[in-house]
Amino acid sequence: MIELAWSILELIRKNPEEYKRHLVKRQMDAALADRFYQVDLRWRKIQVELNELRHRHNVISRSIGKTRDPEEREKLIAEARALLARLKELEAEFERLDAERRDIMMQLPNIVAEDVPVGGEEDSLPIEFWGRPKVWRGHIEAFLEQTEKYGFKVDYDVIDWRPVGHADMLEHVLKLGNTLKAGEVAGSRFYYTFNDIVWLDIALLLYAIDHMTSKGYVLVTPPYMLRHKVMSAVVDLETFKDAIYKIEGEDLYLIATAEHPLAALYFKEEIYDDELPIKLVGISPCFRKEAGAGNRDLKGIFRVHQFHKVEQFVFSLPEESAKIHEEIITNARELFQGLGLPYRIVNIASGDLGACAIKKYDLEVWMPGQGRYREMVSASNCTDWQAFRLGIRLVRRKGMVRDYVHTLNSTAIASTRTITAILENYQREDGVVEIPKVLRRYLEIFKGAPKDYIYPREKPPAGPWRKTS
RNA sequence: GCCGCGGUCGCCUAGCCUGGUCAGGGCGCCGGCCUGCUAAGCCGGUGGGGGAGACCCCGCGCGGGUUCAAAUCCCGCCCGCGGCGCCA
């Protein structure tokens, strides 16, 4: 018997109850698995009948070619026609079943890793803290809620003045952003940024690709749009609905992250085991509808429709993906340690995982203006979920066995979010923002770029502005 | 955008005109024999699915159509190459 190569299909056929437990962990309806099991069973049965019928038809059809006697020929053709009528009926049923089966199959989420906390968003578990957060006196209680509650003793500095939130910093203190005008001409969650903030954006991206390429990751500019068949293979249904922009009148979708085109780099390809791991670092703009976000983070540039991101992506051997997952989150740790931004690593709870991932780490930076840790990085192990949908096979040289590669992705740096973290963490009482030392080498070569500090201004360098506050 | 040519089982390629032998061959890869070891040589394997299995079905860029029968004929789409046009 041929081994079922996709882990989820194999699991449902062999042990549907086990798979249902994973659905429950994800707070999903376990009936999905039952439905698939039944449809799959019937699909297999019909296929047997269909093959039988087709075989008989093929036998007759082949014999027609060898028959010289015209009378005999007519008889055989009539017989083939009769068989064909029955075949058509059965084929119609099979096609209906096959469509239903594929439809459910595309909805099946990955399993949940053993060491993922079970529950909803509130059950996500911080597992590590780094750095020395600046905590405003009024946020101390909230800070302890986010640290000591989980059994971690995190040293922090108390500050007496209240840091200005990133949105107000950008727009009203530094005056280097304009979301009002952007809102008018493009819509909410768009922005104009100017001068030093743009330099900061670019410096962050350079810093991230410098760090990643020095580790041997291959630098990639990917397509910023993908076809439907590719996009739907890379993301789950929810993401598609809530995040993906479509190009009017074309079969093209804007990427929400470089993860999508990077995963697609090996669309329908075979990868030999001795080529793995393949480590990529992509740089691209990201476009997101943020349809499910409601009113959250409406101000500033924390949650926007468009930003730049440097993304890590790895194709790996199945037996190595857990190890590589640790590697990519560690790369992110290094980047944020370099920036001197205090963070915590969170093991995301089962109910909050995307359908693709068996396990996800978020890196959240302490935001002194908001008094909260906020997500900057997300690192997922998708095992063979994406690879199956993209048809990316793994060929093991020993015995030429075929299964699926594993895929992993993680943010390296998302520019706008990281800027908000810098604006809050490097802010002084007088409103001056210090530039993290590690970024300075990427700025010093440019005459017009800021070097050490970004200073508050009286009025913006460009764009309409009315004195309000 | 227009015209012409092309897309074959990992890679290269035959078959297409003139529909019907298992889609043939080369390379690579895997396994075996041989060998002190390697190479050469020889034998077998090398797309997907179903079936407990003997086997069977599907697969020639994708999707339709004609036919008892399609890699082969017809239509649409995608991609590549060459030429023309247009624009950086």
C-alpha cells in the first residue's frame, strides 16, 4: 500500500478521533472531521466502481481498434456507448463528491503541537522575558499583570513622566506622519510618513536583511501579487477573507506578507532531501485589508493596510522543522536585542493559531506609552500544511521516497510596527527620540538622514497642517 | 496588444501531419548483481490515486469539446521563445 503522504489525510483516515481532539483544541467544530471522513469513504468507494466501469469500457474500446469485421465493430461500438451512458452518471456523482471532498479538505487545519497551551487568546503563555522595560508609574500594576502573573520576575525602570503614545508622537510631537490626509485620499489605516521616519523605515529593513544574509539566508525580492490558486494554497480561508486585496478584473491578489510568494517559490516542485534546509529572507511591501480588526489600533501606524517587512522563510526536512522553528524565533530575538527593545516571547494558545500552524511564537515588545506588550514578530511552524497545498514534494534519496517538505516563516522586522516600538521606547521626556545605535551605520552614509536623534518639530516638513493642540 | 512557433512522467527528447501497439529513448537518481574499494558493465525501479491483494484507473501546460477511442483533431486560457507595435 502506498503511504499517505499528507500527515492530516493520513491521520483522519487512520484515527479520526485523534484529529477531532485537535479541532477541539482549536475551538473548532469537530463535525468537520466526521464530514470529511464520510465523504472520503464514499469517494473511495465510488472510485472503485468507476475504475471498474472504465476498465470495461477501455477493454471494449481497445478491441474495436483491432476488429476488422464491420458488423462486429458496430456491435462493439454499441456496447461501448451503453457503458458510456452509465459511466456518465457515475462520473457526475463522483465529481460532485470530489468537489465536496476537496472543499472540506481545504478547510482542514493543521494539528496542534503537544507543547502548545490549550485555550483561547487569554491562554497564550509568555515563556521568556528580555530587557529592562521602562514602566510609567501609572502602568506598574498592568506591567506586573503581564509579567509576574506568569511567574516571571522582570527588572524594570519606573518613570514618572507619562510617555506619549506612538501615534501622537508621530503626528503631533515629531510631526513626521500624516494619517488624516492619507485617510482622506486613501482611507483609514493609510499614512504618509516623512523624512526621519522614512529613513528609520529603510534603516530597519537594511538592518534586518544585513543580519539575516550574514547568516546565509538568501535575499529575495518576490512578486507582490499572486494568482488565486497559489494564494489559496498558501493561506487559510479566514486570512483570505480578512486580509487579502484583489486586483479588479485580474486573477491577482496583493500579498499580505513575503511569506506568500516565498512559499510559492517551489510551487509544484520536488525538493531533494540533500538540498534542505532552504533558508530565505524576503523583503517586500505587505498589503492587508484588516477586515476583522474592527476599531482596534485605528490611530497611528501600528495596524495599517500597507507596510514593509523583512520575512524569514525556510523549507525544511520534517524531522528538523521543530529545531528550525527555534532558530527563526532566535533570529528575531537577536534583531530585537540589537535594537534594545524589551520583549517577551509568547507561546500562542491553540485557539489563536492560524489554520496553517501547529505552533506559533510571537515576540511582543513592551510599549511604554500603552503599558502593554504588543506583537512585533510572529514565527510559525506550518509543517506540511502549506507544502501539501502547494504541491511541494520532498524526495528522500534513500529509496526515492516522496512526502512533503515542512515550511516555516517568521517576521524578521516589520517596519511600521517596529517604528512604533522605537517611538515609545526611545522617547525622552522632552519628546526627543534616540535612534537605536545598531541602526546608525545604515544612516550615516546618507547626508539627509538623521544620525543620533529625531527631534520634535513645530510643523511638518510637508503636507497640509493646522495647529490644533 | 498583434502575428508566428512551442510547452511530453526530475532534466533532455521521440511520438502529433495520417486518432487505436504498454508514451519510446538518453541523462540523472534509487535498489540489486559484479568488484578488495571505486568506476565501468549488467538487471530492475524512478508521476498521482484506489484496492487486503492479483491488479485497476487517471496523467503528455490548464480547462472544455468531437469520438467507441485523443499526447495526436477543434475551441478557450496560462506560460515561454522569435518578430512587429506601444511605452519606459
